[in-house]
Amino acid sequence: MNIIASDGRNPLAHTNAGPEQVVEAVERVGRLPAIPTHDWCEQAAAVAGSSLFVPPASGVVAVGVGSLQGDNIDRLESVGVYGVGSQAGETDEIRTRLRGIGFFPAGVNTDKLKSDPTVAVAPVAQIREASSWKSSAIGRLLTSRGLTAVLIGAGLIADTDPSRVLWVLGAVEDSGVYVGDMVFAMVILLAMLRRARLALSGVGRNSSDWISPREQEILKHLVLGKSVRQIAEETGRSAHTIHDHVKSLHRKLNATSRGELIARALGHVTQGARIREASRKIRQT
């Protein structure tokens, strides 16, 4: 399905994605953190943007976590923005504006989204024809920058919460080129949603529940097998401070042992599973 501008002009330029591009894009998504790091949405936006845009195209991709409220996505908990071309230096401002606006028309079929825990996507023809999008603050923001919304995608992060979604907003300059059609976009978004459900389904709406930059640094050392004393020496901090960070990591990732903590960090164990309980069941059988 081609994504076509709704004003009757020529379709936005796009090039079909070959098998290698699809595989590379999915592999990049698979390297996103398996835990709720503070920069998860920033990394996700970079993966989506580098997959969808073809140099020298100019555009932005924003990825975030929010809530479905009627036909809007609001309460934007976390926002990541990736820009290419002329938009590369505008990411900080766009991120600030998105956070300030705080909501935007979902564009997607929210009823379908609530009944189907996959991904709902609204292509540009549907977005641009919607009066709610044209009059929205974010719609006007993109238009003022000469950007055309390519897609809005959203998917439920956890089955237990029918309102909390991962959302993706892509926009490209009218003369820009992006990769693929809606099938390619759906592949990327489905892979990203699967990774988000692994990393974010257990994190609360409070920003303090996410892994902080300092905790993320400590966790990288732990994954390499370093002791608290080694980490303290290498980072120039006290062992007591490092120990407090490790305790916080155990709490946030719901891990009862160092091995379980590392397994969660690597994506081998979900937060709902217990390694010790699984081992006990194996011994009993």
C-alpha cells in the first residue's frame, strides 16, 4: 500500500525496502534495551528514523509512551525524537514542544487497538484528511516546518492496561524520500512493540521507575561480571553508593538475585518470571 498525500499532488516519494533492509531494521530493533532505560524511547526513535528515511531526506520520528483517552494520545510519559537532514538539529525543540503540548489526535482506530493487542497505524492519507489532526497543535507544528505526517502508530504495552500505549509519529518533508510502504512500517512497529512489551510492560507511570543513567552505567559493569568493589574503583565512587544503586536495580527489575538481574537486563527473563521457581519445578519433575 503506497502512502499518498491527500491534497491531490504526486505521492510522497518512497522506495521499496528489500529483504536485507527489512532484516537489518528488525535486527536493530532487537538490540533495543530489554529493560526500561531512561533513554529507551530515544534509542527507539533513532532505530525507526534510520530505517524509514533515505539520505538526503529530512524528517523526524518521535517515539513515546502515553495513554489512550478517547480519540487522543495524552499523558506523554517519555518522548524520544530522531531527526535527519535539516531536522537533525531541531530534535530538542521538537521534543520540548511535544512534551509541552502533551497530547495529539491518535489518528488510529482506537476501538481496534483496544480489542487487538498488536499495532494500529494511520497512514498519511487518513491523517491529513482528519480535521482533528489539521487543527491540532502537533499537526500545526509539523506543517509549519514543511513536514508531512507519514504515519501514526500505536500499540498496547501490556494486556493488563488497555490505555497505555507505545506510540510512533513519523513525518518527512514533502520532497523527502522514505523507505518502504505500510507493510515495511508495520514490520518495524510490530518488532518495536514486541521489544517495548518486554522492556516497559512492568514499569509504572512514575518516571522514577525507569532505570536512571547512573543505574544504567552500573548495570553495564555488572553484566560484565564485575564486583561492587571493582565498579567502585573504576567509577571513583564508594562501595556503599554502588551497593545502593544495585539494590535499586533489583527493586526496579523485580530481581531476587544477581543472576536474575543480569538475565533481565539481557532480555532472557521477563519481569513476571522467577528463575528460582522455574529451577525448583525442573528439579521436582
